[in-house]
Amino acid sequence: MTSTYGTAQDFAVGPAESRRYKRLDVLRVYGFNLILLPVNLSGSFASILQLLTGEKSAFKRTPKVRNRTIAATTYLLAPIALIALCAYTVVRDVQLRQWDDLVFAGLNLVLATYAMVAFVGVGNTVVDLVTQPRSSSFEEFTFFTVFQPTSTRR
């Protein structure tokens, strides 16, 4: 309890080293974590699989395109689906007059949308979604490739 209180107090009052961050950075980090949920979950599943099977997961190089990394389709579609779900929830909460839920759904909608636009970019998302299925040099890392034995992977 004291460590959480201390962290909150440091952020609110702020020693010299924490003053370099803006107060709104908490919201940016929250939005960034929302769009990284599929990455975190696939890493967790891969770690659990490695624990259960005792096999190391295969290392794959990440292809670069013009000073940036190509995002797998799964990691682009999952945040878009989350944003769509939040938008649906906002509309539904307004219809049902569930104002408490509306606050959280609206916050998630705004912050996830901000994170996708600011950190990934609309143009990069469209380019990766359109060109990736045609690319033969990049094997998409999906949830299902994690659960294949190492010997069958390329």
C-alpha cells in the first residue's frame, strides 16, 4: 500500500526526476497499453506453452520497411476490433442510460483511438493491412503459430 501511495504521491507532487513527464502521459500510456493487449497476450501464451512443453520458441526476425517495423495483421485488427467494441458499448450505454459504464467505455474508446492514430498511424495501418497478405517474405505471427511444435515451424 505504501509503495502505491508513494508512486501516486510522487506523480502528484513529483520529485525532480518525475517532473519531466506531463500529467497527461498517464492517459497516453493507458491508451498505448490498450492497443498492446494482443501483443502481451500472445507473449504470455507463448511463455505458458514454453513452460508446458519445455521447448524454446522460434526466433523470428522482424522485417523493416522504410525505417519502421511491419505490424502483423493480428496486431492491427485486434486494436481496431477493441475500438469498434468500445464504440458499440458507448452507443449501447447511451441507449440504456448506463452512465457509469459509458464513462469507462468512452475513455477506452478515446484513448485507444488516440493511441492507434498517434503511435501506429492511420496510413501505416492501411499500408500494412493492404500489402501484408501479398508479401511472401513475411510470415505473419498469429496466435495459432505459437501453438505449433517448433519442428514444424519455418
